[in-house]
Amino acid sequence: QYIVLGRQDDTLVHVNGEKTNPVPMEEIIRCSPLVKQVAIVGHNQLCTAALVQLNLEEAFNYDFQEIDEKIWRRVEQANTYAPSHSRLVRSLVKILPMNRVLPMTDKDNLMRGRVQASFDPTIAQEDRVC
């Protein structure tokens, strides 16, 4: 008997060899009405980071401080289910500008390779202290 927990190409392998399955964390964060899409990244990095695309219709009801706090609360919930090496720190949760979107397939799956390529400069700018 087999249980499929995710696709192999969804697995992030960190520089220290630890592995992260980002899908469960993404699903928890995506449950927020403020979040349209989220990508957990960190392949070939020391730790994980999150790129959050806002649901603009909902986001216009709040100021940025409220949005940031509500999203962080959802991230904390996701962290409770994540192994310690996969947990997100607040400084590595990036809310994308309203004119940026995460690349998706026709089936609404994240294009992880394109996410990594498109947003690598954004991720690299941050001090990657976990």
C-alpha cells in the first residue's frame, strides 16, 4: 500500500541535504482569504522562504500592517505542521507587489522552476539567516 504525499519535483533539497515538502505548508497558508497563491522556496538554499501573492479583492479591505499580521498568523499555523528545518521565519515571508504574480500552469499548479528563476533575485536580496 502506498500513500502519495506529493510530487517528487515539489521536494526542496536544501544545501545541508535536508528535504522540505512545501505543499502542506502552502495549502495551510493559501486558506487565508488574503492569499491568492503562495510558493514555498528554498531549493539549494539554507532555509525556506515564502512568496505570497495577495487576493487583491480581499486585500483592499485592510492596510498593509493588518495584511502582514494576518498572513504571519497563518504562516505560524503552517509552521506547527512543518519539520524544524522547514519552518519559515518572518523576515523570509515576502508579500509580492500587487503587479507581480506567481507563474501557474493551466491546471493551477505552481511552476516551481519558473518561480525560482523569476524570484531568485528577490530571495537572494534577503539575509538568509534562519
